[in-house]
Amino acid sequence: MDFEFVELGGDAFAFQNKQDGKMLAEITWTLLADVMVMDHTYVSESLRGQGVAKKLLDRAAVYARDKGYKMEAVCSYVVTAFERYKEYDDVKA
């Protein structure tokens, strides 16, 4: 599944997957200096249980690493993933 980088306006950004104008998956953040404040994750019901939220977070983590950013977990999914998976330790704010 591919995710498109989208500027939402101001300091807000996202990775999204849309098909036929319908949002299927999205992770959003606000960029404060060099910290991505991860504030929302959405996966459509048709895709739930397939690891799509983790793929979104993985994509955002690659972006953070590429840019030299850290990530602050605000969204409940990201908070849980940061606790569960050590692979994000290097990007935690």
C-alpha cells in the first residue's frame, strides 16, 4: 500500500491513502521545530486488522529519520506502538 505525503496547511502534514476520493488510511502530525507531534491515525473499517496503521507509522518514521526529526506520540495508536515496538526508540522525542 502506498501513502502520499500531503501538506494539510500551516504546520500540519499527513501520509494518506485515498481511492476514488475516499480516505482509506491516514496518519497526521504537526511539525514543531524538528518534532513531529503525531496526533491522529485513521484506518477505514475495510482495512482494519491488516497492519495498515503500523505501515503508516513506519512510513512516518522513515520520513522522520530522513529529515532528522523526532516524533512525539499524542495519538493513542502511536502511544501504544511506541510502548510496544522498540524499533521506534531512535525517533522518540
